[in-house]
Amino acid sequence: MDRLVYTAMSGLRSQMAAQSTIANNIANASTIGFRAERVNFDRLVLQGQGLETRQLAAEEVEDFDRRAGAIVQTARPLDVAVTSDSWIAVQAADGSEAYTRRGDLSVAASGVLETGDGFPVMGSGGPITVPPHQSISIAGDGTISIVPLGGDPTQPQAIDKIKLASPTGSQTAKGLDNLLHVKGGGALPEDLDGKLASGSLEQSNVNLTQALVDMIENQRSYEVQAGLLKEAKTMDESAASLMRMPA
């Protein structure tokens, strides 16, 4: 009986984790460059039984969908979409190098080039700082050029190059900050063949229709596990009544 109750409780925990993940994906369906998260039920069950020796880091997502999202045209000079398998290098909150596919860039008041969620974009020597300018453009290889204030519009000047990194061959994981991190620390090598499309943005790769279907199926599975727990209670009460001494 204890094993039946434990199995039902493990199932309930797994379904609750999956439901939370699906809800987060739906909430980020319109977030630029977002990668849908997934739940590995086998890993959850193993951890619940105490058979999994590796515990998931608190800041790490279990798994995520690495497929690219749709690319839309915006005609905004600082909007870029990665058209290769590369990732844009940024500076994470802890100062380490991390990676994103979010390309809605902007220049902060300090002059630092940032992503839409506020992470500084990395260049050849660290975070990119953009001098005062009258126009700016980003080439397909990530080179940033500006026309300085009062400068000749026909003579743009290259100031830096966005670092595009390749995750191929490296162990990476998605953090709760929605950035890609190298497991164990470190940085990814620069992808010299990485390409950007200026005036475009890569959308989230969340499939809303599939996410809603998954949510319904997960809810039904949760109800099955709850019913199993209720049935275990009924069986336990019936067994206890058989053990009672007659009056």
C-alpha cells in the first residue's frame, strides 16, 4: 500500500512540474528569442526514488527545445536575428559570459549595447560601448558601424563586432535567466561563420496550439494520479475495517 501511495505522489509531483513548465512556455510565447522548456519525467521519477546521484542545479532548466523560431522583418537597424546555429554572447548578471538568441538590441544611456532584457552584448574585448552617433548599422557578420555626430554619412566607421558563439561540442544548459550557460563555467568559442540578419527578429519557438494540448493532457494525467491516491485511501480503509475485532 505504501508503494502505491508513493507512486501516486511521485506522479502528482511530476505532473505539477510539467504544468508549471507548460504555463511558463505559454506566458513567454511572445518573448523574442525564447526557447520552450521541457520536463524529463524519467529524471523526475529517478530523483524522487533517490536513484539519481546528480541533482539539478537550482539555476538550471531541466531541458529545452533548441529549434529556431520564426524570423520576422522589423526594419529597425538594431534588430538582429541569428540565421545560423550561433548564439549572441552577452554578459550575465554575475559577470560571466552567457548566450542568447534575443536580438532586440538598444543603446543604453551609458552607451552600452544591450539586449531587450538588459544584458550587455559582448564584442571583441568585452561589453560593446557605442559612441555618440547619428546613425548605426549592423552587418551580417555582426560588425557594428556608426556615423559619428557631424560625420560624413557616406563614411561609416566600424567600432566593434558582436561575438557570435557556437555551442557545438560543448555541454550547455539554459538558466532561469533565459540565457544559455556552459556547464561548469567557461565560454563558448567564437563562430566565425555565424550570420545575422539586420532589421529582423527571431520569435519564440513556443507552439501555442501544442502547448495548450499538452496542458490538457497533463491535467488529465494529474486527475488520474489523484484518483489513484484516492483509491489507495479507500483500499487502506477497507483493509483496516477487516482487522477490527467484532463487538
